[in-house]
Amino acid sequence: MSILTVVLAVVALLSGVLKSGFAIGAGIFLTPLLALVMGPKEAVVLVAPMMLFTDITAIYQYWRKWHLHDILALAPPCIVGAVFGALLLNWFTPNTARRAIGIIGLLYVTTELFRMFIRRKSVSPNLIWSTSIGLVGGVASALANSGGVFISTYLAGRLTKQHFVGTLVLVFVGLNITKVTMFTGLGLLNRQLWITDLSLIPLMFVGGLAGKWLNSHIHETHFKRWVFLLIAGACIRLLFF
């Protein structure tokens, strides 16, 4: 069994765990790991359908536990940003894509740690804030599957844990459908990558069941700290080695 096969299996399992458990961190955690064993563009594109598949599972798990007003505020600018980000990724060289993944990943860790240890107040929602966050989140999602780091700031501190996950997941469905459509149309998501993604669906489903259990039984802060360390290590590897 090759290293690539093992990493793909682990990534598929964790995609379900992180998406159903905490909604954010899945894409930006998994993309740098894959980029260590395959081309950075291929890593971004391969993870996109995984995120879409796990979104579908998470919607069932968190059915009707979402805020429609927040979804309507975030989804349109997210989709516009995802289209622009997909075009940028198609234009990027492999080295540029690798650096973009590394930089966005480290930005994610820094932002989340800042939120956990320093900033305590939630940001009041408004049209300018939702549009800005949505556009940036859409671009970041297409470039490194990391839109959650930005989009979640719009919801942070205002929703319960389950409503936070449910709302984000529904926003991500539209975002990931856009990404998958764009990547396929641009020829980035080819037949072989589709076959790989489809073969990993059972592991994603198992990971989703585990993630739902974690959401109810594991303290989110403790779990995220270990995730942050792994993301930071992978991103530093992409940037400097």
C-alpha cells in the first residue's frame, strides 16, 4: 500500500469527522496534508468534492438547525468569490498554489487562536460585513478549501454549537457546488480525480458519523488545538521545505 493511498484514506475519514463535528477546519486541514504527497492544485481540487459529499451528510445530521437569514446573507457573495478563486487557481503555477495554501493555512491558525484566546465579543452582522466576508471566503475556499476561517467569523459567538455547524454547512453546499462545477469546467477536476473521490465516499460517511458523536461528547477547544498544530506543521512544510 502506497503512502498516497494511506494519506487519501486518512483524509477522507477526517473530512467527515471535521465537517460533521465542527463544520470548519476540514478543508484547510486536509488540503495541506494532501499537498505534501501530490501536486498542490490536484490537492485543492480533490478535496472539493469531498467537502461537498460530507456537506450532504452533515445537512441530514443538522436538519433545520440553521439560520436562514445568515445563509441568505452569506451564500451569494460566497458563490461569486468561489468563481473568481477557481479562475485564479487555474492560472496559478504549482509553486504559487503551494504557497497560497501555506499562507492561508497559517492565517487560519492565527485567526482561530486569536478568537479563542483574545477576542470574546461577536461581530454584529450587516450587509457590508456579510458581503466582504462572503467574497473573501469564497476566494479562499477555491484556492485552498479554507473559506471556513473567514465565513465563520460572521457567525462566531452568535449561534449555539449545533446551529453554527448547521448554518455553515448549508452555506458550504452552495459554495462547494460552485467550486466543483468550476473545477470540472476548467478541466482541473478530471476523470481520475472523480474516480478517486467516489471510491472514498464510504470513509467520508463513517467519518461523518464519528464527527456527529464528537460534536456532542468532545470539548471543541481541546480538539481544535491539536488540529491547529497539524495544520501549522503542514503549512510550514509547504512554505519552506
